[in-house]
Amino acid sequence: MSSNPVAETVSSLLPRAKEELAALVAFKSVADFDQFPRSESVGAANWIASALRAEGFQDVDLLDTPDGTQSVYGYLPGPEGARTVLLYAHYDVQPPLDEAGWDTPPFELTERDGRWYGRGAADCKGGVLMHLLALRALKANGGVPVHVKVIAEGSEEQGTGGLERYAEAHPELLAADTIVIGDAGNFRVGLPTVTSTLRGMTLLRVRVDTLQGNLHSGQFGGAAPDALAALIRVLDSLRAEDGSTTVDGLAADSTWEGLAYDEEQFRRDARVLDGVELIGSGSVADRIWARPAVTVLGIDCPPVVGATPSVQAGARALVSLRVPPGVDAAEATKLLQAHLEARTPWGARVAVEQIGQGQPFRADTTSPAYQAMADAMAVAYPGEEMQYAGQGGSIPLCNTLAALYPRAEILLIGLSEPEAQIHAVNESVSPQELERLSVAEALFLRNYAAS
């Protein structure tokens, strides 16, 4: 790769990219303004807008989306008659979780053992830098051969759909011949991968109430219906004995035909403790890419420290359901809600509220853009061929863009390989992956323009 002028340019720009990523990671841009100040997200958005203007982008704007957040837009004109490519990333991040669990401060980019650690380093502020590096490398080597639109979303992690609704109301804004979503990742470090499917998701809040108020567990326990026990029982009904997801009426037997995921490799990637079994049936790829998966994200109940001997009058939980391609997320939401209501025991009162939803996605991998990316990745990753993988996560915007622009080709690449530990403590990015994927994206744009 070193003999390629584009690769040489990206390599020379990597130290600057590290400084810029450090500046961007420093913003605590969690789009939950009950937890983190809105000013942190505004600061990150303004940083990206300034970076786009410095690269010659026109029409740079902070779009006020319906969910109360901002997405950053910019347009870089290319040669007359050229195709248009939309480059996507998001600058909002997951909360840091247990800050004490981080080996280094979550919002301070720190180099350790050849990786750069920090919240959002891979998911997805690193994606913003990937796009910038690719464009800078092209500008230094003959120019950018396509029209480029960049959109950096401000609330992807919240699933609140602000950018989707904005795009639907302004359909001309993001129109493009090809869309590169920089929010996926390689199957493993060094193996170039495009993500061809995404699971959708639905997010429900369920509340169970049984009493007018808490009661003394000695005086009333044994006959008084315990809301927390009722909630635990209904949540347990969402899994079979082997841990498979079981939502009444929702099929869970699809299979994955692409790249295989070795079970021992998955155990290492997922950091499963020795002796603990994996859950579900079928291949690992079936389970994480082709089938639904329910997760209890949180339960409101008394903490152990300070708990009193009481029968609980009410309890609630946040439940996520990942939905595979071929299943309508709205229909899955109805089935999950009906399951929760039907399985709540003892006549307890149950209320289910939908918090978020996104449809699954399947790409057309036979399109010319995929060949252009395969050729680019073969140069950026010498000796490797581009692989197709699924991703268990959700990027709801993909389906919105596919519906708005049915002729557009959509490719998903990115920095979130297993070692990145996105959404967990000690998230990190591989600078080698940032370098190689930036080269791949630059060469893709060149190949695509020429195809």
C-alpha cells in the first residue's frame, strides 16, 4: 500500500487526524440532555461544520431535526457531470457507562497498546475523520472526482429518528447516486468488510403496577402481589430455556448464508467468561445477524444498598428487540407489546410505551459501487478480498434513504470491529484501520467516478 500516492498522503495526515479526533472525542456529545448538557453536542456539531468549511464545503449548515438535535450538512462540488456520493457518520455517542471502569478518561483520547481509546473513537467520530482523510488525500492527488455531500447525525445512538424525519421532509437534500454509511465495521482487524444487512430495532418501556404503595414484606409478603416479581416473570418469558428469543408470533428460525462466525472467535470477541455458555440455537451468524434478539436494557427497582424489606408496588423496564431483515419492525413492535401484556401474571396492571423504532436493512451487493469498493479495498488491504457480513446493530436511517432514493447504491463500512468494544467501557479505534479504510474510501470514490 505504501507505493500508492493516496496511501502515502493518508499516512502523512494520520498525526493530524489523531489531534482532530482527540478534539472531537473531548465533546461529551451524548444526545440525552437529561444526562449531558446540550452545549456539548452543539460544540461537536460546530467543530464538524468548521472542518467541512475548511475543506471547501459549501452550504454547510446545522440542521435542526424534529427530535431536538442537530445534524451537520455540507456539499463539496465536483467536476461538471460527475456523480454524487453521500458520506454519512454520526457525532453523538453512547454514555460512558461506569466511568470508573475505564482505564483512561472516556472523553480524553488516549493511545495505549497501539490503539486510541475514548468514547466515540470508533463509533462514530472516527467515521467523521475517515471521511475527512479520504477527501484530503484525493485533493492532494488530483482532486475529488465526484460531488460529495456529508451528513453527520446528532442523535443516531438515541434512535429518536430526527434525521430520518428531516430527510423525509427535505428529500432533495441527501439525494445521491451512492451512499457510504461510515458506521459499520470490519469483521475483524485487517479483514476488509462491507456490511450487507442490518437488524432493525424497537425499544419499549414496560411498567407493572400491583399495589397503591409498597408494603412490609413480613406483614404482607406471600399474598400481596409483588410488582417486581411480576416484571421479572414477564421478562423471563421472552427467552426459551436455551436463551433463544421467544416473542409470541415472531419467527426466529432464519439462517445466514454469508461469512461464517467461528464460535470460539465469537467467545473471544464477546469476552464470554470461561464456563459460561452462549445462548440460542443455530450458528453464531444466524443468531446475531438473521434472527430477532431481545435484551433487557434496564430495570427500575430499589438498589441493593439501602433496600428495605418491602413488597414493591410498581416496577418498570426498558426492553430492546433487534429485528432481522425480512421482518417489519412495526409488526414486531405490536407482537412484543402483545406478548408483554399477555404474559404479565396475576392480573397486574401493565403499560407498554414505545420509545424508538427502526427498520432492518438489506443491501443490493450486485451493484457497480460494490465492485468499485472491492477493487479499492484490495489495494488498501493487500492480499485480502472484501468480505460480506451482517451486523446485529441498527442504523434506521439506511431504510429511510433506501426508500427516498430507490436507485441509490448503499454501502456500509466503518471502524467498529470487535476489538473496538463500541458501547462498552474502554472503547477504542485502531489507527491502522482508520488509515486503511480512509485509503479505501478515497480509492472507491476515484474508482466509482471512473466506472
